[in-house]
Amino acid sequence: MPARAATPFDVPRVTALLERSLGAPDAVLASALPVGFAGGTIPGTQRLALGLAGIGGGRLHVFLEEYRGQLRSAALVYDGRRPEWVILLLGAMDEQGGTDSAFRLLSGISAAAARAGMHRLFAAVPDETRPRETFFQAGFYSYTRETWLVATGQLGEPRRAVGRRAGGSDAHDLFRFYAATTPHAVQRAEQLAMTDFDVTRRGGAYDPPHLIGGNPLAMRRDMAMLDGDERATRAFAFAFAGRDRHPHVLKVRTRDGDVDLARELIRAAGGSLPPGRPISAPVRSYEEHVARALQSEGFREAATSMLFVKELAVKIEERAFAPAVVR
């Protein structure tokens, strides 16, 4: 049976399938968080039912695929403020037919996103053969690898004053720093513009899966820091406070592999977060120096994902004009 959008009456079955999937890691084909923390992407049954009924902004979509009345795969999809959807969690039956069902589900989600006018569909996929191949076959491509590091204790105090709080007027500097420190292939996949870096607005570059990962519906930006001067931006740091079962999320990036500055920003930004829950930090393959700084502060690797994207809208090349020869 083709994939379809869920209704409020499907909520108990969808919740049960996704919770079961989290108990069998091979059944999770996409997750915005490491599988051990992926429960933070599943809202309570009541909130999920209200969301499907159109109450609360309609930013969460749920899709499912079933056969002869048996639910075989389901996905939670986030609809932000850019022309793109993000698959927060995709779980399938951990048995024969589960992978085929997930493929059909991805095709259905892609079609629904295109009909809604979306340009891109993103997903964070466990770095395992089964989920990778499923997404490749569904027309996605991978643009970077991301490793999550997690700390369960409080972070130390900064040894020196670093950075300042970022404001809306810093959007240009943040965008230039992003462009200077991000590989072209990643920039092409994310399609971020300067206006996406305005910290006074919600979403944009601060929605997963761009600068940070996780479930945007269960986290709140707590701090945005910028380090640099009028000549150049040297680093940024963002701290997001988790709600419900979601861990805190910390994102730091420095220019020129500056590990010492990254360590101080980790302490400064992480220290602003409320105590009592784990602090997670996604680090991409081109941010290895940040991983070293996190490990020096007690963070440990939890999981590695591949970030995938599917282009739903074909860019039209601008017309080129050749110089005319006047005789």
C-alpha cells in the first residue's frame, strides 16, 4: 500500500512502532539524535494527536506505510521556516519487508514534500549499510559525516573571557564565517543565505540539520556567542536547552583549527545550560579540532551519522550572454 499521512487515530500505532524501533537499533533508518537519545524526538501521544489535528502550528508531519492493515514503517517529519523538510525519526519493522517498506515510505514523503512546495528533504542516517543503501536508492545523496559526542557532568569554568553575545546585526559576519569554514559541497546542500543567520529570528541556520542537530520542537536556543573583531570572526558557539527527553545541544566552530579557543567556548556556552541532563555536541568531519576540544572536556563519542539530502526542485541555470562583436 502507498505511504500516506497519518491521522490522529493512527497515533497509538505509530508511537508503539517507533518506541519498538528504538529498542532494536537496526530498525532505525534515520534519527536526528543518536539512537540512545532518539526518544527525545517522539512527542507524547497527546501532543502528537493534537499536532496531527492541526493544533499547535502544524510543524510536525507523520507518515506511515502499512500492508494489509499491519503498520510496517513510520516517520516523524519537521516542517520549518525554510522550503525544506527534515526527517526527525524513521523506524521500520526489524524483519523481512521492513527495508522495502521504508523505501516506499521515503518515496511517499518525497512526493508529499514536493507537493507542499519544498525544495529539499534532509535526514541524518546511521552510518550502517542498511539505512545508507535505503536512502541512496530513494534518491538521496550524502554530503558530510557527523559524530555526536556526549558529556553527562557539568563543564568547567572558562579560564579567560571569550566571545560576546551575538545579535541580529551579526548576521553578515556569521554568514561570512560559515562560508569560510564550510566545504562547498555542504554549502551547496544546505543552501543557506545571510538572512538565515539572523539570531533574532527562529529557524534558518539554527534549525537542524544545518549548524546543529536534534529535534527543533524539543529544544530552545539558550545562547549565541561570537568571538572576533572588526577584521575577522574567529569562532561561534551556540547552546540549546533540551526539553522533555531531549538532551542539551552544544555547537562550536573555530577558524584555523583553534583547539584552545574551542575549549574555552565549550565551557562558556555549555556552562549556561541548566544542570541535570546530558550535553550533546554534533561534530562534522571537517571540525576534527572541535572534537579534540570536546574530548579534553570529558565528552565521549556516542554515534556517527551520515547527513543526506534529496533535491526536490531543480535549479534553473541563469542565462549566459556572450559578448557581441560589433563590426
